[in-house]
Amino acid sequence: MLRDLALLADGERGAVIGPQGDIVWLCVPRWNDEPVFASLLGGAGEFTVTPTDPWHVWGGSYEPASLVWRSRWVGHDGMIDCDEALNYPADLSTAVLLRRVRGVTGPAKVQVVLEPVGGFNGTPVKNFTLENDVWTGTAGDLHVRVSGLAAATIERPGRLAAELDIPAGSHHDIVVELTRDELSDDPPEADELWTATRSAWDRAVPQLETVHSRQNVRQSYAVLAGLTSVDHGMVAAATLSLPERAREGRNYDYRYAWIRDQCYAGQAIAALGPYSLLDSALAFVTDRLLEHGADLRPAYTVSGESVPDEHHAGLPGYPGGGDVVGNWVNDQFQLDTLGEALSMYAAAAPHGLLQPRHWEAVDTCVEVIEQKWGEPDAGIWELDNDLYTQSRLACVAGLRAISRHVDAAEAAPWLALADRILAKTSDTSLHPTGRWQQSPTQERVDASLLLPTVRGGIAPDDPRSVATRSAVMRELTRDGHVYRFRHDQRPLEEAEGSFTLCGLILALAQAQVGDQTKAIHYFERARASCTNSGLYTEEYDVREHQLRGNLPQAFVHAFFIEAAARLSTHFDTGPDFHNPQERR
């Protein structure tokens, strides 16, 4: 189940690991390349370190503010830990997996299986050879080197297997290098890699001494750092085709960088301070705006290339899901991303981070909004094209926010454009009850309509804001969980899971109007809707208490950070009082 999974990531790739020490997903060399371990989707490839005693219980936790995971198994003979990480910071071409097995109380008796493959087609390693206690081999264009498994045997072609017996108080290191380039001349030293990795995580995540829910916020910051490439792109999630609803075809590849998500992350980090992830968000969005202007796409690879069109990988898929690779987003226009970009630049301005090229990107955003705000778009939820209210109000919010950081003469045309968009949207998309509706043709309320008010585009006490907030709470919440919108006459929970993002937006909306009780209520409901390792997916199935969709969902972690920061500002909510990270 998704709730049992954890993530190792280094910015260029992510390894998903299960409770039995099984790495079930990893693409090499980068996020959107082909997998070397693909059992998450029913494919080939395996790297497992697990106790030989089948009678054990599992647990685990992250080392604080890092993506160094510690698997833990407790059995009859004692306790076994296995520290797990991808070497950090990353090498662009080579994934380096670190696994350190320790006998905590009693000996650590584990079995190890390593069977990397060349890609979706499952090409095995055909020539594993052992020299100087190091295994090397190739699978198509994949090169593999393994240190720490000299005792292994070739169980079958391409598959190494070993049993290790590590005395209590001792440890044993396994290092696996995977690349589609050439391997370095010599294998790395495990101690040096572990020291460098832990030091890098210490430097990457700020201390954040005063923020509400500090430990969880720092962990979410680490997640976003692990999803963010040296080329500044942040993937939406590490995985593909994990179903949002079983057998309904809602299976998407999220291993790409969405402009909207990058803006959400930038605004969240700006609420904390001028930290490096804000620099990355500014750099990636600015590069894309200056390069593509009015042809800005909703998403790119982390290096700024085009997202491949959708196709099938030829795998069975996750149960209830599919095997879709690539994304249909190439053909979409998403107006709200321009408004969110302006809001991000406005959030960065007080930190003194905006340079001339950023202001050039601001001008580009304004120009494209002026050209296109009257055109249909796919909206925040990437639905069929329509004149989505939230998209237009996001532009209003962004224009008004950035206008506060220029002189009156420069701000005047931007504010006038915001006023025109707001007036037209009020004419076409205000429900008879006084609330905003999803679009001129869709009367339903939509939880995303809270966001433009949260961003400052419309006053929280404006009657339209008040009516929308009330309608969301009345029509789209169930026991503290928040849904996007009503699909049809079915109960909300039958159509889809609750959206954790929406719960956090509602928490922000309640904090904005000073309702501490409701703000913390929705915040805590959202905070608890995570994996046992503290990762968020897109949806939470309220009936079955299960997580749905790809993981970890970057924009949820971003909004978690922003909500915690705003709660700290509004209510002086103090230190942590809940920690869902530790699992037993």
C-alpha cells in the first residue's frame, strides 16, 4: 500500500522503498528516464535488503530534515536497522545507492537480492563479473557496479543474491552505482559517501526555529529539496501512473516540473525566508518565461526540455492503475500559472531577490495575461477548456501583488488590467447566491476559488469571498476533509478522494480571517493524511483510509509549508505538538 512507502531522492532521481527493504522504483539517470527497478508498476528489477527471519515487524523513520531513511525490523533475535540513501548531492549521470545494515541488538541476519534492469523492457544484466570484491555488469546501455556484496552468487542471469550475518554493534555497507554513461575509474568509499550525504542534507535544510510544526516543515522542505534538480526544475512527484481512482483511467506521469507547482513552492519558501529553494523556483520559471513567452507550456522536464507525449510502457501497472508514460499537458494552456508566477515574484521581492531578468519575466507575464485572459484554458485541475474563474482571479491576485513592488506609474496599467479582469469575471462567473462559481458554464463551487483571496487578490471580507468560503465549507467538506468540487449527484467520497491541497488552502483561508480553531482543524486534518513516512499524495480516500495518486506530491508539501508558516504568523501557534513521521 502507498502508505507503507518512503522515498530516497537526490534532486535528479528518486528511489521508492517499501517496508521490507525493497526498492520498488528508480529511474536512471534522471527522473523521467527509464527504470532500473520497476516492481511498483509490475515490472522487472529488484534491490531488496530484508531480514532472513520472516517473523518480524517493520518500521522506520527519516533522519531529521533529510531523505536518509532508516528501515527497522524487530524480530526474535533482536533489532536490525538499515540506513538507506541516494548519495547527495547527486551526480547528474550516476545514481549511487547507499545501504548500511546494522545489528542494533543482536546480530543482523539479512538476505540481499540485486537485479537491476535496463529499462521498461526488463533487459537483465548479462555479464556480472567479480573482480577485487567488486561486481560489474551491463544491461543494454546501463552500467552497474556493486561494492559490499563480494559474498554474493549469481542466482540466475542478472541476479545477485547473498546472505549477510553482521555481529551486534557492527555494520556492513552496500554501494550500488548505476549509470548510462561510463563508470568512474574506482568505486567510492562508503564512509566518505555517508559523511558527504549527511553533511549535504544538514546544509540544504534551514533550521526554521520559530515555525509552527517545525519538524514536519523541515521534513517537507527536505522532500522539496530532494525533488529539485541542479537545473532548478522540481518534479511534481517521483512516480507515474499510480491511480487516483481504481480502474477509472486517471493515471498520470508526474515526473516533470509544472510551472504552477514551482510557483507554489516558491511562494511557500518565501513565507519562510530567502532560502535556496526560492532561488531555484525563480530561476526555473524565469528561464521558461523568457524562453517561451506566450508559448509557455504548463510543464517541462527538470532540465527545461519538452515533456514527451503520452504512451504506454508495456507494464501491468500498479493495481487499479495503468502504465502511462509522458503527459498530455503539452497541448494545454493554463492561464493561472501566469498569475501564480506574478504572486511568486511579489513574494520574493521583500527578500531583495528580484534581478533585472526577473522583472523582464514579470513584464512577459503581464503581456501574456493581457493577450490571453479572455481565452479558455485548462485551469488548475487540467479539465476541458473553459473560462475558469480561478484562472482569471489568480491573474487578478498576481497583478495586484506585484503592483505593490513598483512605483505608482508602472503599477497603474497593471492594476487597471486586474480591475478589468475582475469586473468581467464578476459579470460572467458569480453565482446567484453571491459566491464564485467554477466557470460561466459550471455553477458548482470549487475549493480552488479560495486561493485568489488567500493570495490577496480579493479582500477576505468581500461578500464574494465570504460566500465562497462558506459554500466550500458547507458543500465540499466531510469530517474535516476537503474535496475539489462535486462531480455529480454521488456522495463526494464516491467520485474521488479528498484533496489534501484543498484542505491546506482552506486552512490558509481560515487563518486569513482570524479563525484559529478552524484553521488548525483543517491544517491538522491535512497534516495527518500522509504516508507512515510523512509523505503526501494528491488524494486521500476517506472511506478506506488510503492514499491515492502519485507520491510524494510536491504541491501538497509546498502548501503544508506555507500553511504552517502562515499559522505561525497569524496565531503564534508555538512548537510541534504532533509528529506523524515515526512509524512502528
